[in-house]
Amino acid sequence: MNRLAALVAQPERPYILPGIYPGRLGVITAVGGASKSFMTLVACVQIAAGLPVLGGLWGPAVPGGRPVVFISREDDIIDLEARLYSICQHLQLTAGAAFEAYCHNLVVCNARFLEPTMDYGIILPEDANGKAIPPVLVVFDTLSRFLPPGTNENDAIQMTEFFVGIEDKLSDWGAGGLLIHHTNKAGMQAARDDLDAAGTERGSVAISFAARTAWSVRKPSQQKAAKHGISEEQRSHYVILEQTKINHGMMHDPQWFRKNSTGVPVPITTPAQSATRPAANRPRIGGVLDDPSTDTARS
């Protein structure tokens, strides 16, 4: 029997993040210092702990959490530990079932000094018996530091071969991948002038083609900040997460974040948005609306 002809219901993909499913990649790009790595690490903690991811933008709460691996070849272990501490303090993730899930499910690797050919420097989560648990998501920070020696990120053939290798490894685990990457000059201009950021990943177009979904993190322009009721003095504390591509599913609306006192990007509703969007029982914090119920651990 023809399998396609036999389908009587819409098939469902096991999405890990919007647009990302096992064996496939997504990309998140920004200029340096825009909090793309910090924001992605927050998402990893929330996935591991079973909390709503980035205020629900990247997924709902999943009881018991799911195993995640975050591999950094950019930050050293002290920086990573400091960020994890800040994230857990913000999420009140210090005890209870969510904390246990976080400790069990998240592996953060500092693979800065590993050779690029050493299986990408991946260490897997383990169960109570020490058996490796395949992750549902592997994050690579940043893309350029994982390229084999001699690989040119502007060469479409070389980059396609690189992505095929990563996707094969992800498929073995049943995991999706998220690449943290830098934007090109057009992306810098897009962030400055409020232009479309689609296709502004630095390097070959193979990067955009390989990504099943793409996200851009940008600081708000002076004009956009003013439109949303944010003063010039406060503008540097805000970033916007915008989806620029998705192969499967619907595009998401841009989400604003405000960095707290330790740099953790927290999803918020701007004063301008609150005028057109109901915000029941949400406290106003520093001129923005923040919903702790979407961002705080529950034991």
C-alpha cells in the first residue's frame, strides 16, 4: 500500500523548538554583545527544568524537563557558571522538582580547548546509573569555532558538508541543533535601521539554507525604543528576539526582553504593548510589565 495514500490524519513532527526537530538545525544570530548566548542559555536551563521556554515563546512547560547540551567554545567555565547562577537566581531555581530536573538534564560543556574534530566536544547527560542520555537539543556557541581547520564559512560546499556531518550526529541521538552565530554587515544595518534581518547570517547562504528556522537578536533602534515608551537612557537594557525564517509552522511575533541587574534577559511587555494587550495581575517593574508566572520555577 502506498504510505502517503494511506494517511488519514495530519502527521506530527516532534518539535523541540519552533521549527526545529530531530536531526535538523536552527540558527540564532546577532552582533556581538546582543545577549544571544545568554538568552539561549536561559532557554536551555528552562528546557532542562521543565519550565516555559523564554516566556512560552519557544515552548511550554514539560514536567520533568528534557536533556539538553550547551557547548561553548566562546566563554570560559567561570563565565558560564556565573551566568548559570544568575539565571537560577532569577528563576528561583534553587530547590524542588524543577531544580532536580535542571541538575539532571543540563550539561554545559566548555569545549574551548578541544580540537574541532573531537566529536564537537559533546558530553552527554547521564541517568542515575551513569548511562548516557541522548539530548533533545544541542547548542553550538559559536558556529565559527566548530568549523574544522581550513573550512571557510563563505564556501557553500564546505559549509554544506559541515552541516551534513552535524545533522548526521544529531539524527543518531534524535536531537535538534541550535547554532549561535554572528550577523553580517547587512544584519548590523538592519538592527540599526529597523530593516528585515532575514538572510543576514554571516558567511555562505548554505547557513541560511541549512537552518529550518532562524532567529535574530537585536538591540532596539532609538526610534523603535521611543515608539515603545523606552527612554534613550534605558534603551541599552533591552533586546528584541525576532524570527526571520521557519520552514514548518507559523512565524512568531517579535518578543522584547529586558536585561536584569545581572544581565539575564527577561521577556517583557513594553508600555506601548501594554496599552493594546491585556496584562492582568502583572506587576510593573522598571517601566515594563513582567510576568513571573512564565519565568519562575515551581516545585
